Amino acid sequence: MSEGPVYWHHGLFLQPQHLQLTDRRLAESLESLLSTVRPWLWGVAEMEPDAGALAAGRMEFAKLSVLFPAGCGLLLANFPGDAVCAPRRVPLESIPADGGMTVYVALRSIRPDEPNVTEVDTPDALAEAPTRWAVLAEPETLRDQYGDGPDAGVSRLKSVLRIVFEPEVTDLGGHSLVPLARLTREGETLRLDPGFAPASLTVRAAPCLAALVNEMRDRVVGKARQLEGYKNLSGRGGAVGELAVLLMALRSLSRFAARLDHALRSPALSPWEAYGIVRELVAELSVFSLEVGALGETWEGGKLLPEYDHEDLGRCFRTARDVVVKLVDAISAGPRWAARFAFKDPYWSLEIPQPVLAEGGEFWLALASDSADPESMRASAQRLLKLSATGGMASLLVRAVPGIPLGFSEHPPAGLPRRPGALYFRIGVESPQWADVAASRSLSIYWDEAPADLDAQLAVIGR
């Protein structure tokens, strides 16, 4: 509970308590204001575990920046910087062979009836202090930054952060805790669980969350691009029936493709804000599904989309990703994923997201030009066009060997919109060269007789 401000008045005999209370009230007021403006304002801001220390059996951080939850005043602890954090040996016996162990960072709560600062003689002793803060007994000498006044000794507080393992949490009272990571083991080898998402201030602070939101963005963008071909048909007598539904889906997908892409460019995007956008996406796409309702529920009332849980972000976003994938795939017309090659002299290249490669399917190359004769273009492509992983194209050309095989089709495969004059080639993913594409997640075209206005697209169908 926040107390009233200090009564400053003439003749007041200044004591440390006056300034301590002023500092604390400022922190509490700032916390109250910011938590009203943005909910769930606590968690990891930046984290970099020390991989070398983990290999040696220790939990240690090269960088750690944490904003602790409400109740302890607004305190953003930065290590290295205004905080210290001692490494700890990991008790292997506490990690189940088929499970994991959560690692927390703890900050002691303020104790009104006892000292909250420990004076120590050496920097190494700061992290071992039993109190919330620690300070060196020898003050730091600072010059007058505004004038020519004498140097003065200043003592700076360091927040004492403690690494705590999951079995110790129940016996640890009087501390604020933030989960940081989850440890697993393979024999005597320790590993960080890549799927664990800590409570975080931003999406970027948790690589697992960033990957999930990026995947959802890529799915939406890919589906929007594959439906763009139907825009060419919409002006012919008006959009009716299935075409009208596809154009409505394209409108929804395009809106959220831009919104997700824009949001992900912000370094300050919070998980709460990102989850809100994803819930809106689910509501929008539920219009095209008979199985999912606007709030992510089944027609029987079951919950497919969980409520936001700041302490279990990984589960929330993984479940949301699964629902989004289901809804996007339910818009069945068109390929599962499509993208346009970009010309980077002398190749046309694109990147393929890992989930698209992992799911497999039929890969098709579509070529179109408004200026070239389709028959001449087909003959030239079958004779001269080479397709390979971007990194291997130069070697392919030097050795004058064929690229990945291409099989011409007189008609577009089911799911691809027919475009007048377009050519469709089935890509031979069974070729040994496709392994290089899967490894590099890149694909390039070399064609020295290509039309100047070539429009080359990759489409994935099936699965």
C-alpha cells in the first residue's frame, strides 16, 4: 500500500529516512501508473545465459535484465550494471530424466523492521549479501559534473539477484520470483529447453515467442499471397460464389499480414499486445470455419484458445499458433504456401520458411510474362532455366550441370488459379540437390533468356 508523501517544510532536520521514503514513493507511484497503462508489466527484458558455464554444470548469465512484479516497487535490475547475480552449480539429481527443472531469479522483498542493505569490502562479496541490496564500504569518488566543486564519495546500491531452482521455491518466502528458463538433461549434459518462454516484457525478449509470432505472420502472408492470383479474376463479371469467399478471405488475411508485420517490427511489442492481435486474427478467420467460433471455442463450447497467462506464455502462443494454422489451412482454395521470386542480379531468389519445408508437399514453379510468347518461353525455360539452392547456383553454372529437375504441366495443378499465358512446372524434390534447398531454406532461378517482366512464383500444394 502506498503511503503519503514526505512533508517537506522549513526547519526540517533532514534524515536518511526522508530520502529513502521519497525514493520508495517515486518507485511505487511509477509502478502504479505504468501498470494501469499496460497490464502484466513485469518479466524478462533481456537475457543471455552463458553456454560455456552451462556445459560445465553451472547456471550463469552473461546478461540479465528483469523488471520485477508488482508489490516491490518498480525495480528494473540490470546485470551487469546496477545488479549482481552469482552463478550456481546445477543439481543434476533434481532434474527428472523425462522432464525438466525451471530456473528462477529472486529478489528479496523489503523488510521494514530490519536492514535491507549489506556493506561489503570487496566487489566479489556483493553477490553473497543476504539482503535486497549490497554496497561497497569504500565509496566511489566522483567529480562535480556541473561545476568546479570538490570531489565527493558516493556509494551506489546494487540489487542482489539470486538464481533459484524449482525444488527450492516452496521454501523461499519473502522474495519476488521471475521464471527465466527450463533445464533438461541428457545423461550428464545440461540443455536449455528451447520451447520455454519466460514471463517477458517484450516478445523479442523470449526467442520462443518471437519465433511463434513470426511463424503465424508467415502463414498469413503466405496464404494471402497464394490468393492474390484470384484478384485477376474478380473483375470479370463480378465476384460470385466461391470467388467472393476467397476475396473476403484475402481481405482479412491482407489486413492481418500488414498488422502482424508492423507489430513485429517494434522492439517494444509486449506479449499481451501480440496475443490480442492473434485473438483478433482468430476471430476474423473463424468467419470461414464451421469448427471454430469468434472467441476460439468449438461449436460444443470447448476452449481451443486459452486465456492470456503471463506465467505460461509458451502454452498460450503455441496453442494460438495451432488454431491459426488450422484456420488458415481451412481456406482450402489455392496452394498451402506461395511466394514470389525477387530478382537479385543475376538470379531470382526467395527464402522458404522452415515449417513449409518440414511439412513437405508438392512444390510448383509458376512462370508468367505479359510480353513473351508462352510457347517460346516454355521452350527456352526447358532448355536453359536452372533451379537450385541459392548458395549452390554459382558452382552449378561453373560445372555446366543441370539443376533440380522440372516437369512441365499443360494445366495448373488443383489449387492454383489459372493465369492466362502462365507456365507450370512440378519441381523434382526427390532430386539429391533438394537437400541443399532444405538445409539453406533458399531457392534461386538462373535463366539468361528470361523475359524482362518475368513473374516467377513458388507454390506448395498438399499435406
